[in-house]
Amino acid sequence: MADVESRGGDESTPLIAGKSANRGGSASASTSRDAHLDNCKFWLMCAVVFNHAFQDFFKSVLDKEAGGRPWCQPDVAPDRFGVYALARGTYMYLNLLGMPAFTLVSGICSRGLLRCATDDDGTGLAARSRRMVESLVVPYVVWQTFFLIYGTYVSKEFEPAPAHPVPFMSPVGVTWYLTALFVWRCSLQFIAKLRNVVAVTFAAGLAVGFVDTPRTENGGLPFLDYQRAAAFAPIFYVGATVLTEDVMRRLTDDGTTSAWGKTKRAAAWAATAATPALFAIAFSVGGSEESRDPRGSFFGSPGICFDEAQRWAWTMDPYVGGVDAAAGVGVEFVGVAVLLRLAFYACSVSLAIAFFVIVPRGERWYTERGSRTMYAYLLHLPVIRSYELVRDETGLGARMPLWASAAVSMAALPLTTSVGLMSARCEAWTRWAVEPNVGRWLFPDDHA
């Protein structure tokens, strides 16, 4: 398997591969690309875009049809063939696959930084750290500003609107991943030589659920999305330390003619297909028209409540309490919550491995687009939310039958958005915003 840089670019570009890794540092100059990893990145970014499109459809259309569906209540919209239940099951699969698997990929792309830390290469660490400022901190400043302005004055999602001081250190939209990845990569230099690093970080990922989440006074937004960043950190370290070149080679070897290869691919496809179906079945028996125990079906009621399952996959809240009052659990259920966090890790890593097995190794029509995932990641929310604003403000949504709204919001819109935003033309038009070239002013010696 190709080295780290050719498997996804240098670690300063987790979602944009292919830059020369020796710019301003001692990393390898290889710019060859790994088609399999680019293919994985393309499909994972599609999963992220579809995930947000499904989420917004449920919130702005399907739940609105139910008159504002109460917590843990079933859908009121007719679902004779179980389409919407399957859509919610697919949405849960996308939650468990998209960002966790991308976190694994980011860990794989960070092995160059890990190698510098292990070898005590101070010059390489310094150069790579400067590139992280260019590729993660600068885009965070740009896009956090944009999302705060957009959410305040356009989508009106901040009610009441944030006032001075601006909650700039509380990520909005998709910017949480930029700050989390910056922290994870900075931490590699400290944990590189730590014994049993994966076990230690998984223990920390479980323990963080017992810790209070610092929030801003203005808006009550979580500081640096602390819970989610800490909960996802062990997955990143698995990618950086466990998914070595040899392991990835064994996983992705086609082996189409061997019995083991066929069995491996069949099991991966079975896990992929079964996950949405199992969630759909669980959701179909998880709600009732009667009022529910506010602790929800995870903690004593039959079936699975979609709202609780969604927050479980987000890992945004501590075990006790949360953003939604109904999501809070009593102290007596904390043990169950810890087991559910373990289940999250097991499910997400297993589904990611199955995904790696399924994705083709060779070049496809979409392989090149896998090098532009940062564009789709930062731009897809404004596209989806702008469509919703136009639909609602013009009254188009009220005139569309539910099936038509579902076809647009859960198929046509995310498909065209994800593929279009990873195109070369989109890169040419929006590079100034997604990859602002300020490194030559911040670190002129690196760009001499």
C-alpha cells in the first residue's frame, strides 16, 4: 500500500488530498494517489450530505406534517409500505457510517504526523503544525463567521439571535470537525509513545459522558463541541495507530476468486443492508400514540425511540441531562448509557470496516472527486438550507405532495449537491473561500 501521504495527502489536508507533502517540512514529496481511499472519501462525503438532507426533511417536512411531532412519538403521515420508517433507518446508518468512518480516514491520513512525533522529528512537527493552521484554523475562522451570520440573519435558526459577545468558540453547522481534527492531530505528538493508546482513549471516550459540558453564556452552545470531539477521538486514534498499511491491504484486497474474499464481501454487504432494515423495524414498534416515559424507550419502554437513537449517534451530550430536556436520563440509567456508548463504537467501527471492504480499489468516474471532499463538506449545508428557505417562503412546499417533497429532499437534492460540490468547476469557483491562500502571509518562509 502507498505511504501515508499518497493515501490521502498530508495531514494538514484531511478532506483535500493530493498536495505535495514536502511543502515547508520534511515529509515525503510523493503526490501519487490511492484510488481506494479517494473512492472511500467520495462515498463518505455523499453519506454526510444525504445524512443532513434526511435530517432536515424529517424536521422541516415529515415532522411538520405531524403538527410538530412530540418527543418519541411515531410519524402521523401515512406510511403504508414502511418507506419513512426505512428512511429513518437509513438515516441512522448514515449517522453511524459517515463521520465516524471519515474520522478513521483522517486518522489514516495523520500517520505522517504520528511518525514525526515517534521519531522526535521536531522540524517535521513544526512544519506540519503550521500547515494545520492553514488548512483547519483558517477555514474555521472563515466558515464559523459565515454560519453565525447565516444562522442569525438568513435561516433564523438562532432564537433568540446571539448578541455580544459572539459565541465564536462554539462550532456551528459542520465546523465542529475542523476544531476537533485540529485538537486530535495536535494531541498526536503527546500520545505517540503512549502505551495502549487505543485502550486509554476509548476509556476517555466513555468517561467524557460523565463530565459536564462547558457552554457559552450567549446561546448556551457547547464550547468546541467538547462532548462530540472527545467521544470521536478514539476512532481517530484507531485510524492513526491500528489501521496500518498491512491491515488496510488485508481489508481491501479484492480476493474475488478466493472463498475468504467472497465471504468477506458478502458479510460486508449483509451488514450494510441489514443495519437500515433493523433500525426501521425497531422504530416501527418504538413509538405509541400514548404519552411516553420521558426517559424514553432506551431506558425501559419497548422498541427504540428515533429521537433518542439520533442523539445517541450524535454523542453531543453527557450521559445525564442534555440539550433536549426529554433526552436526559436518571442517574440510575448511567450504566446503560455507558453500554450504549460502547455499542456506538462497536457499530460505527464495524460498519466502517465493512464499507472499506465494499468500496472498489480501482479508479472510477468519481475517484477524482474524492480529492475535493472539503468543498462538499463546507458548502452542502448552505445549499440544502437555502433550498428549504425558498421552498417554505414561496409556498412551494405546501403545494407539493409528501412523496414529491421526499423525492427531492432525500434523493435529487443530496445527490446533485454532493456530486456537484466535488466537481472541478466548484473547486475553481470557491477555492478562495474553502482553501483561502493566506499561508504565504502567515508563514512566508514556508512559501518562499
